[in-house]
Amino acid sequence: MANNETKLQHYVPRTYLKNFADEKKKGEFYFHALPIADSSEEKIFETNIMRACAQNYIYTLPGNTKEERLLLENFYNENYESNYTAMYNLLVDPGKTKLSSDERNLIISTMVTMLFRTTKLLNQHNEFVFRNLDYIFELCRQTKSDHFEFDGVKVSIAGKTLDQLKNEYKTDAKAAQVLLQIQVAMRLADLRCQKDGIMVLKLAEGDHEFLTSDNPVYYTIPGGGHTAPFNPDNILSLPLDKKHQLFLMPEAQDKFSIVRISSTGTMCHAKKLTANYTQSKLAERFIFGSVSGLKDYLTYKHLY
């Protein structure tokens, strides 16, 4: 692979993360992170957003040319990341109340793709497959078989360890998985563009701050109950920065208006608590924000 090809690829866009960070040098943004596996004040650390929510070659596809290998990485960049700042600015502009069709479609498709492009869903799927491989591998060992069928394909285990088998699956399945992510996301975005409304909540008082995470889009079904990420009737929510939270609301009466809500007083505090607790439950490894925001989360964690 050529040395000039993008190696470190972000599954949460840097254009999104920088709105929770401070620019210490020109073009260099830093925020603080807290691991959810060990949530204590002494574990808070500072990091450059370049190193957050990134993985080597996560979107790189098989191919003979650079363009083929970086097709998906460039798709995300050209269609969403390059337009994110303009989209963010109109969402946090209190004077912006009406959306064009293109603006609305960009907001919906950006948020939906952010829901599907993180590593958490992929890793959960792989863990499910690995549990099945554990069982199948042991069954083959007991029956002295050197192969099994998986999704209609004959898989040889001759001379292989279980770890080797799992690594082969991850390598072979990666391209299909990341392509399926974007296919599902685009289908869902098309459905949601038919009926969703846009709402922006602002923390309008005090020093309350929203946090974000390495898996920042939350989905829930109106009225509660079990749902799945690809359900077009979900409410989707996403913290935009320390003060603003975006919602996609299904079955909106006015699809081209931005509904703006300013939370004050005790509601401001409650909205912050709820959103930050949600981010801690969504996160795969880390939640992000300012030192004061993360300390505030730890202070009120017992209330959640």
C-alpha cells in the first residue's frame, strides 16, 4: 500500500469532534477523555482529536488503485465531513428557522451515517460471530472434523487455532461490513428524509455542558420499548457541542422548520444530566468533553 494513502481513519469525524475541543495551535484541537471502564477523576486525560475515534485502515477497501482502496474514506469526506461545518453553523444559528430541501437532507443523512459508521455495532456483531465460532470449533474438535460450513461456505480449520480462525474472519469480512454500513445508512436516510423534522435544544443558562463519546448518536422509540438502529420511527439525538443537542423527530408536521428549545433553570440541569448519562451508556470506550464537564459528570453520576 502506498505511503501517501490515508492510514489513520476516523469513525467519528474530526469536524464533529472539534466542536467539543479547544484549538491550542492553529488546526490542532484538544479535549479531555474519560474511559468508561474506569470512570474516576484521576483517569481523565487530554488528547488531540487526531488520535480520538480513529483506527488504521478501517475504511480501506481491496483494490488495485488508490482511488479504489480509498473509495469509502473519500465518500465520507466529500459528502459529509467537508460539509459538516456549514451544517453545524446553520444548526446553532438562532436566526435560522427554515431549511431548504438540500440543507435538511444533509442534516438527516449526516446524522444517520454517523449512527452506523462507528466501530461499536461492528464489534458487537463480531463478538456474536466469535461466540458461534467458539462453539463450532469445539464441536469440530470433538467430532474430529477438519471443516465446517458457515453462511453456505466450506471453512477449513486444518492446522488452525481458534484465534487464527477469528482473525481470518475479521479480515475477510471487513470490506463487506463497512460497505453494508453505508448501504443501510443511505436506505435509512432516504426513509427519514420523507418524514423527519429537525429540533435543536440549547442549554441556555449556567455552566452546564454536554459531553460526547466514541459512539455519539442515540436512538430511542417514542413511548419507550425495544427498538433497533435501522427503525425509521426512532428519535435520533446527537450532542452538537457543549451547549446544543440535535434531534431527528419522526412524523413531523413541518419538515422544513427548525424547532428550537432553550432549556433554563432546573430543566437545563436535567437535560444535561440525561444527555451525558446517555453518552456514557452509548460509549464503547470513552466519553469526551472539557475537564469541568467530565468532573461534573462524575459528581452527579450517582443520580443517574
